[in-house]
Amino acid sequence: LYMTAAEWGRSWKPWLRGAAIGFPIGAMPAGGAEIPTFLSYAIEKKLSKHKQEFGTVGAIEGVAGPEAANNASAAGVLVPMLTLGLPTSATAAIMLSAFQSYGINPGPLLLTTQGDLVWGLIASLFIANVILVILNLPLIGLWVRLLKIPAPQLYAGILVFATVGTYGISQSPIDLVILYLLGAAGFLMRRFDFPTAPVIIGMILGPLAETQFRRAMTISNGDWSVFYTHKLSLTLLTLAFIGLAGPHIWAFIEHRRRRGPEHVPGDA
């Protein structure tokens, strides 16, 4: 269950690379946790001296790097969430929803108005990592056994806790109906390979985006140029466009690269 000396020797460089990739990309408004994880895996596969182990028997670099990137991005996603109110992961979206339920609105002034909260959140990251190491090392065997629990039984337990928690908030049966409808929608999305994290983020950001859009239109007297004449708004729009179009452009380039130069009939 524990790593050998050879695995430690093969893991420390991927850990450093994964952390260096995860935090800055996670801190980008269009970053999130998935991009640095897959990017780290691709880099480790390219740099590894044991490429034949990837996708077959398993390479320790393919676990160490992406996991380090994933953990580092968890701290990075707090940057756009706290400063701009933009959750770039499902976890950040849940945190933003919790902030709003307590009347806390993340933004540029959050550090001034809720400084204790921000610094407490940052300190909790350090404490959580220490506790994570202390708990996980002796409990590795338990976590491995949890993976052997049949999925139907695991999902049934999660459903019970979700039902109790939802009903306990306002004691409203309507909330339970909404919970089950959203759960059914989530099941269908997973069944047909649709990502669920964007839906969660969209449900939280939708009302905020509409409110801020109407506010901007009111301030500018209906002038749409307010979105691209200011440097900050233009920069954010550019980053959003890159985040949306970048993966598709990269996939197109990779597709053309794999196909290679097209053969033209008649060429020698």
C-alpha cells in the first residue's frame, strides 16, 4: 500500500511540476481544476522515461503529477472566486453559494470588508493539508476498502444524507422534489457523458450575471461599448473567449497534426 524508495524517486519531480502547473492555471478565471490535471498528465507522459507504462500497468508519474496539480489548483481557484466572484470548479461554486446564503458577496472589496474570513480561509488551506497527511497515511487501507463498496449501496447512502440535509434547511417538500428532479437530470447527464460541473456553475452565476449586466447597462445608459472600452472588462472578456475557444482550437490543431500533410493526387 505504501510507496517504495524507487517510487519516491520517480515522484518528486512530477510533484513539483504538477504544483507549478496547478496553482497559476487554477487562479485564472477560465482555469478550473480539470485543465491543469490533464495538462500535467500530458506533460508527465511526454517527459517520462517509462512511457510504455502509461495506460497499461500504470506509471507513478501519471498519478503524482496530476494529483499535485489537482491539489494546487484547489487553492488557485479561490483567487478568482474571492476577488471576482467567479467559481471555476464545482467546489468553488458550492463555496460561493454558501457565501451568498450568509450575505457575503465575493469581489475586490472582500479583503477589506471580510478580511478575517479571507485570511482564515487561507490559513485553513495550510491546516487542511497537514491534517490530510496525518489522516491519510494510516487510513490508506480503509480508503482502498471503500472503493470496493458496490456503487448502488454507496449512492443510496449519499441519497439519504442529501435528502436529510435538504429537508432540514427549510422543511419544505418542494425542495425534495427539486432535489430529485435535479438528481435525475444529473444521472442522465452522467449516463450520456455530459459534464455536470458547468451546469452547477451556470445555475449559480446565471442570476449574478444577469444582475450585473443590468447594472452595467443602467450605468452606461444602454451603451454596449462599456464592455470593451475599459481595460479590465476587455481583459476579462478576452480571457473568457480564450477559455472557451482555446480547447477547441487546440483540439483542431492536434487533429490536423495527427493526420499529417494531406496527399494531393498527382503528386510524385
